[in-house]
Amino acid sequence: MANVISDETIEYVGILAKLELSGEEKEKAKKDMESMLDYVDKLNELDTEGVEPMSHVFKVNNVFREDVVTNEDTHELILKNAPQQKENQFKVPKTFD
């Protein structure tokens, strides 16, 4: 295993991430990246034969509902939620003069 990250790779990642790293930060980033890649290599050693791929650890169901078009006038019902009203509309604080 023992992945080795080059200085050029750290420089390139720094450029992509728009980071200005000190020498000490670059060395720490190199060690962190090497550690992550070693861990991925370790995970790749696992026997996943017969294990179904999944997109989420919990069973996720579609919670959406079908859109139902109605011609119901809910204007008054909606305005009941308004803290303040003026001329059958929401009254809100002025944002600019």
C-alpha cells in the first residue's frame, strides 16, 4: 500500500482549491491525503461479492406526492397566515426607500 503523494500533486490540489498553503500545511496535507488513500486501499481489500450496491444506508422511499391541480380559491386561507395585511395582500416591512 503506502501511497505517496508528490509535492507537485499537493501544489496542483492547492491551485485547484485556491489555497495558499505554507510548507508545514503542505506536509500535513500530504500525510492526510496519503492516509486517506491508504484507507481506500484497505477498503478495496474487502470481499464485496454478493453485496448489492446501495445509494443510502437507510431504505429511502419516494416521499413525493402527485401534483393535483385544483381551481380552489385559497386566497383568504393563505392571508390568515399573514402577520399583517393591507388590501388583501401580505404587508411586509419596507426594504429600501
